[in-house]
Amino acid sequence: MPTKSKRPRTARIWIITIGALIVAFYAVRIMTREKLPIRVAAASIQYLTKTESTNGKVEPQPQTNFSAHAPFPGTIRAVYVHAGETVAAGQLLVAMDDTQAKARVADALAALKGAEANYDAAVHGGTSSERITLAGNLKKAEIERDQAQQDLAALQKLETSGAASPSEVSAAQERLATDESAVRALQQQQTGGYGAADVAHAKAALEDAQAGYAAAQESLQQAIVHAPFAGTVYSLPVTPSGYVQQGDELLSMADLKQLQVLAYFDEPEIGSLKVGQPATIAWDAHPIQRWHGKILRLPSTIVTYLTRNVGEVLISIDDNQGELLPETNVRVTVTVANESNVLVVPRDAMDFEQGAAAYVYRVENGSLHRTRVTVGQLNLTDVQIVSGLRVGDIVATGTTNGQPLGDGEPVQIVQ
């Protein structure tokens, strides 16, 4: 009997011993478990600025930009300025040889005079000499008709006394009818004039001649270029005695204190842009200097620029004193958000999951605690925390040995 009672007691001892060894094993493992070396940052109140940067090109404002082009093929008679020169309003800049242009003006004037005469004749029933001749013929026909009437009356009286024969009276009547018909024809010609189609044709020809004369005069005026306003000549591709084709640029000038930038923003960046947002302009030719402006106009469509799909954003330059030049390539940075007194953590601390859920690994009591947060604005380095953290909370920004962060992992902070 004693032997049977001793066996269950021995089994219980072995079970307790094995359990104690297992507990001791895990306790030792936990105590000797390697801690993740991590870098950390504290959630703090800061200013958060978000910017978008791109390239752009400087261009003159339309109202202060002027380009002159050759109105006809010809040679340059004289150039009175040089590129980069500041000129006054009305100053003579370039002159083309205008000999042929003057001849074209004279020809156009002659054509205009002829068209005016033809239109006047169509409206008034002929030219002045034609009207004088017609009036003389009508007067003569009226005199002959009146004389025929008198002769007929006299013959009719003589016929009653037998002094004139019926054939003589009949001949006088025919003569009177012929003279009256001639008078009516001349009167109709005098009052009827030209037909409506003739008048319309003459009017169209007159308008064409007027337009031709105005174009010839404008072409002559454009051959001599004066500055329409005070500014700087920034492009002068012609030289004295040089030959130019019609439409070739003679010069371009602008007020260099009134420039703007056409900036090329990639398609995903356009959604954060708004009219009035401040912008900073940088130019490699003056690496230290910066110019400032704001967005004036957002793109209305997406265009292809080199290999990019971009929107063209118009930006003002509010403090240029003539240093920037048209057609220069610049770097544009637009501030799209500027939040003050917001809770931020480094962007490296964020863990974004599919579905836009955001998490951080908060450090507490020597281990990591995966904490869901709500984010606001973010830039390249920082993220605004709307909820989920408090000021001073310590968050992990990564490990120093490349191991991933995990919820509940014991950690060691490395400075």
C-alpha cells in the first residue's frame, strides 16, 4: 500500500518541476531579450509650413511688353539703340528702308480716289461730266419738244381753214411724239441712275480701297519703330543694312520692373494651389537673392511640357528692381500651408496603412505601443497631429540596426 501512494506523489513533483522550469525559461528569456535600439522624437508645438516647388520662366507683363516685327520684306536702314539699353517713351529705335512702302501708299491713295469717284457716280447717276452732258441733252430735247408742240398747234389751225393738209398734221403729231419720248428717256436716265447692284458693287470696291490705303499707311508707320513707353530693350536681333523677311522680329522691349513668372506645376501638385498664395523666386545667376510674389492665375487645363504633364500657373514678381530678365529660367516655391501652434512629430515616425489609417509607435515604460493618430498638414519633414498624441509624448522614428518596429517590442533609446 505505501508503494502505491508514493507513485502519484512522485508524478506531481515531476509535473511541478517541469512547469517551474518552463516558467523559469521564459522568465529568463524575457529578462535577457535583446532590446531594439531606436531613435525617438517628442511631439511638440511648432509652426508647420508646407511648400510646393517647380521651375518657371520669367516673362514681361503684357501691358508693359512691346515687340516690333517687319511689316514687309526689306533692309534695315538704321539701328539707334543696343540690347540692354534703357529708352524713353517716343524714342526712335529702328528704321527700315521705306522707299517701296511710300510707293505702295501712293498707289493705294490713287486707287482710293478712283473708288470714291466710281461710288459717287453710282450714287448720283454718273460722273460730274456725264451729269452735265445729260442735263444739256435733256434741255435740248425739251426745246425740240416744245417747238414740235407749237408747230402741231399751228398746223391744226391751218387745217381748219384748208391751208394745211391732214398729212402735214399727222407728220407734226409723229414728230411731237418722238420728241416727247426722247425727253422721257433722258429724264428717266437722269433720275434712275445706276441700279442697286451697281451701287453695292461700287461701295464694296470703295471699302476695299479704304482698307488697302489704311494697311499701306500702317505698314509705312511700322517701318519706323519708336518706343511706345519707357523701358529696356532686351532683344535686338537686327543690324544696320541687314535683310529681314516680313514678320521677322525687329526688337523687343519691356519695363523690367514689371515682370511675372509662368511656373510649371506637375499635375498632382495643382490641387493644393490657390490664388493669392505667397511665392518665392530664385535665379541661379543671383544664388543668394530672392524675389517674392503671389499666385495670380491657376491653370485652366493640363499641357505637355517637355516630358511632364503640367499646369501653367501665373505668379507675380512684386519686388523686382530690374535684376531679373525676360526669358530667364527660375525656381519657384509656393507656400501652400502655414499653420501656427500645431502639434507635430517627424514624418519618419508615421506608419501609414492602406486605407489612409495613420499610426505612430509611442514609447512608454521601455516598450512600443502602436497608437492610431489623426493627421492634418504635412511637409517633407513634419506631420501635424490632430488627435491621438499629447505634447511631450515620445515616439519612435526608427531603429539604428534596421530592424522593423513592432507593437510591444522592448526598446532602448539611442541618442
